[in-house]
Amino acid sequence: MDLKDKLQSEILDTQWEPVAPHFARGTVYLLDEDLDIVEVGQAMATDDISQIKQFLDNGLMAPPTPEEATLFAKESSILFKMLIIEPYVLIQRRIQG
């Protein structure tokens, strides 16, 4: 199994609650809906610093703000795709519908 397939198989659907402890440690990145979570995970797993820097610089991935975290905690209907690339946790809002 190649890295892409491995990462694809490790994506979980979750609410905010399991993510919150990771957020408190500062290890969560919220991805823009246009990004491919597997592509970002691959860049992180292979230490592709230039690609990660590009995502960060373009505002396509960033730690959730405290305001976002509060909203996510209140709204149990908000679901995420989650991928753990230790020590980081990547999350991306699931599109409903």
C-alpha cells in the first residue's frame, strides 16, 4: 500500500469534541475546503516544507481560531474529515448535502 492509499484509509469522520484536546495543544490545522486532505497529509508526512509553507502562506491551512473552536464546540451538526499526521491533526469541514 502506498502512502496515498494509507492516508486515504486513515481519514475519519468526526465532530469537534475528539479534536478539542489537540486544539488545546496547538496541533490542529483546519484546511480550506478546496484542498485535498490526503495531498496535505502526504506533504506533511514527507516533510515537504515548501508545499506546506505554500498552503500556509495562501491561507489554505491554518490553526482554527478560538472563535471557530467555540462555534465548532457549540454546533454538533458540524462534521469534519480528520487525518492524523503525528503530532499534527488535519481537519476539514465536511460539506453537507
